[in-house]
Amino acid sequence: MAWQSTYKYARISARKARLIVDLIRGRDVQDALNILKFTHNRAAGMISKTLKSAVANAQEAEADVESLIVHEARIDEGPVMKRFQPKDRGRAHPILKRTSHIVVSVEELA
């Protein structure tokens, strides 16, 4: 049985967040939380929050929290907010404010 948690429309690009989520995939939940705690990256806080929510979902279903592993951890691209920066001679340069959807799933080790 797997329990899942999703953080939608996180204001970070998927490319930056994927670097951090690759560190925890397949690990024990406590190890993953320790890695995220000591990773100095903005995405680590968002992923940690999602992982804790998935663990709480498992705990609500009376799963053994000590034997949980990170079954699935993925970052999907969300919608892009398009803004423009004024430049010289009346030109405008686009600025893409990217968002992402963070999905973390935990599973009980049988």
C-alpha cells in the first residue's frame, strides 16, 4: 500500500527541484528527511514538507511509520507565468516564472 502527497504550483522550476528529489528516491523516510534537512536548497524545504505530509497520510491509515520508504518522488512541470522586463529602445524581454508539481509517495516495506 502506498500513500501519496502532492504540492501543486510550487514556485520553483522543475529542473532545480529534480536535483534534490533525486537524492531521496528509494531511501528510508528518516534518511530522506535528514538529507533534506541538511541540504541548503530552497527546493529541499518544499520537498520535505510534501514528504512529511505523505508520512502523515500513512500514519492516518495506521501504517508502521518506521518501515516506510520513499516509493516515488517526482517533479512535474506546472504552468508558466509569463512576465516582461522593459529594456532599452522600447524593447521587452520575456521572463518565465516557472512552477512545478511535487509528488512524493511512501510505501511500507513488507
